[in-house]
Amino acid sequence: MKVTNSSSLFDCKQEISCDVILSSHSVVSADDGQIYKFDRNGFHVQTTDIMTNTIMYNFTMYPRNSLSGALVQVTGRGGQVIGEYNPYLEL
């Protein structure tokens, strides 16, 4: 089925709740089969598989809901920690 959100047009699989697709902070990639979710500041916070509706990655920023947030943790399926980062470490 087709789902319309203002000027955007998405292909929507029936397994996915369309409220996720209609979020103004989500990008659907038919090529990758993934939904990329962004917070209100534009930071990538989650990647979901379209077919299974499984969360593949969560990205934790600190401080949360801040324009100056830094990536501090990436978790994968089942909550396993893939990477942790110190935002105060100088490069």
C-alpha cells in the first residue's frame, strides 16, 4: 500500500505500523530495507528492518535532546553493546 506524508510518498509494507513511516523524523530506504529514525535535532537514533520490524541499531547521544549531543553508545539486536564512546576524549 502507498502512504502519503505531505509531499513525500512511501511504499509501506503491511507488517509495519504506518505511524512509524509517517513520522516526520524517519527515512525509509526501499533499497536497504530499513527505516532510519532521527530525533528532533536530526541525530540518527535508530535503524529498523522493514520486513521484520526488528530494531537493528540504537544510537545513544549525550546529552540527549541537545544540538551539541555526541554519540556515546551503539547497541544492536537484543540490546548487545556494539560500541561505547567517550564524547569528552580529545582526538
